[in-house]
Amino acid sequence: MLDRRREESVNLEMRTTPSPNTSALDAFIARKAELDAALCRLQRLSDDFFGVSPDDVTWGHVTELADYCRALKQITDQALREAEYAP
């Protein structure tokens, strides 16, 4: 009987005590939402040809996009564990 009460107490505690990673999970979800929003904004900008008319594209625009590509490659390599971040 005592063991059963102890088990019930442990089960109740497990259900009511927040997990130690609750605040980490909340922060993770917030950062993920921030990242998702940034990705959406970038996609909209890309869909809009980065705000440049095709007739007005210059080598400066090409350089700007190359910079974006380099930064995004670093991010994707890190996130996907590729290139220098590969295990």
C-alpha cells in the first residue's frame, strides 16, 4: 500500500511539476517563430525580385545577392551539418 501511495505521489508530481526544459522550450519556440518570420520576409523579397526591376539590374545587385548567398550558405551548412560543420 505504501509503495502504491509513493508511486501515485511520484506520478502526480510528474504531471504537475513543469519540466526543467520548459523555459528552454519556450525560448526555442520564440526563436523559431522569429526565424520563420525572417524566412517569410526573405521569400517575399525574393518573389519581388529583391525590389529591382529586371531592366534595372546592375553588377551591384549581383554582388549584393552573392553576399546574401554566402551568408545563407553558412547558415544552411551549420543547420544541416554540412561543409565545415559536418561531423
